[in-house]
Amino acid sequence: MIMNAVKEHAMASAVNEIVAYRSPPHKLLRFFIRSRDGWKNKCRQRKTALKRMTNRADALRRSREHWKVLAQQRERELEELRCELDVQKTSRWPGN
């Protein structure tokens, strides 16, 4: 019952809006359809662009994390090799 009243009210207000326009309904219909299609297309394009940017940001974050871990590993290896070199130097020439 309430839903029917809401639908009737919506239909009545829609009819009142169309009656309020001076242009013929067939021109209004074409204009509104074109307008609706335009904002839907615009929304789709922006949604796609947002998705693309989000994916790119995630990929860059993962890549950066990967290279950061790799750099830390190399830094540890380098430190170990330096320590090993120091040990070898001191064992060869005890007087230094």
C-alpha cells in the first residue's frame, strides 16, 4: 500500500516535471537519455582510471618492498664479507 503511494507520488512528480518544460517531450527524452549516457560513460571511465591507478600503486608498493628487502639482504652479505675479510687480514698478518 505504501509502496504504491510512493510510486504514484514519484510518477506524478515526474509528470509534473515534464509538463513544466517548454520543449517537446521527444526532444527532452533524447536530451535526458544523452545526458544520462554521458554521465554513465564518464563514471565508467573514471572508475576504470581509478582502478588502473590503484593497481599501479599496489604494484609499485610491492616492487619497492621487494627491492628494499633485496637491498637489505645485499647489505647484510656485504657486511659479512667485510667481517670475513677483516678476519682473514688479521690472521695473515698478526702484526698489523
